[in-house]
Amino acid sequence: VIYSGGGFSNVFPLPDYQANAVREWFKNNPLPYRSDTYNETQKTRGFPDVSANGVNYVIAVDGQFGLVYGTSASSPAFGSIITLINDKLLSKGKSTVGFINPVLYANPQVLNGTIEGANPGCGTDRFNATTGWDLVA
């Protein structure tokens, strides 16, 4: 079993660039959970910003192949994609993409969202993946 994260912070405020996505998510995804189960104030940061496959990444260590799972696999994969984009930009004399979150939220069409799956845990059935931004990492 591989567990996935996602939800709303109890610490970090909602950034302006994410406000529309969070507002739309609450409008389209009413949940039966109470406020003591998850932060439903719509005033705090939602996560994840992006997600990627986290299953069956092939690695080699000392000549031995193995499989890894989870954020430890998917985060470097996504970071590698951004690095390739930055490399291409720099080779053309342009600046790197910088902090990408505001651009991603303003242009959600640049990513393909997962629309199936869920992340059960913390005494709930789950947050479900859905079209647009969602809480499934």
C-alpha cells in the first residue's frame, strides 16, 4: 500500500495565486468531514501544487537495480523536468522559469491532472482526485 498526501495547511496562509483553485475546489467538492478532520476555512494553503507518479521508479545502486516509491521518487522526477526546461531556456540566452507556482495556477492547461484515485487516511475515506486542481498527491 502506498499512501498519498494532500489537504490544507494548519499553518501556512492561502497564497493569492492559489485562491481561485481552492475556492473552485470547495465549490465543486463538498465533503461530509467536519472541521476537526480537515481545515475547511478556505484561508490556508492547499497541497500538493503538483503531483507525479510515485510508483515503480527503477534505480541502480552499486550495480543492483531496485524499485522505489513515493514522494522520494516523484519529486526528483518533476524537478528533473523543470531542470530540463531551465537548461533549454539558458541555452537560448533566456532566464530560468523561477518560482513556477503562480504560472502553473494561472495556466492549468500546461499540466495533465490525475482524475482517478484518492488518498484515504486520517480517519476519512479520502480526498478524491478530480478535474482541475485537487488534493491528491
